[in-house]
Amino acid sequence: MSEPSVVKLEGALTLETAAACLKRSVPTGDLVFDFSGVTRVDSSALALLLAWLRRAKARGSAVELRALPEPLLALARLYGIDALLPLAA
């Protein structure tokens, strides 16, 4: 991935905020989603993340996920999709 755009996420990613986040404009090209500023998540955050991954794949963009909160990783493991997440090394 060469010079990706970084999308810094902050605050709660929950049912109350997911719809607005989904409408958020995301840069084209390769992306890094930085979750280091996220304070709270629920299953809506996982649905949001999967929607962003689908969009990026459809555009042919590479995606890297940085600093996923442990509760979000736990939800991904629970649903058996953790292996699908392109986590930063």
C-alpha cells in the first residue's frame, strides 16, 4: 500500500452514530482506518466496518485497520469474521 489516506475515527461507533458515519465521505484510493480515538463500540461498528471494506474492495482500494478496540475485535471473533479484517501489523 503506497501513501494511503488516513481516516481517523473518534468517539462512539454505536447504533446512534453508525448511520452518520456511513454517510461520511471517505477518500478514494488506499485507506487506513485509525480507530485509536474510538471510545465505545457495539455491533453497529462492525457492520459499518464491513460496509467500508465492501466499498473499498469495489473500488479496488487497499484497506488497513489500525488500533481496533478490543471489544470490536471480540465481536468480530464472535461472528467468525476476524480473519477477514485487514489489521495493521
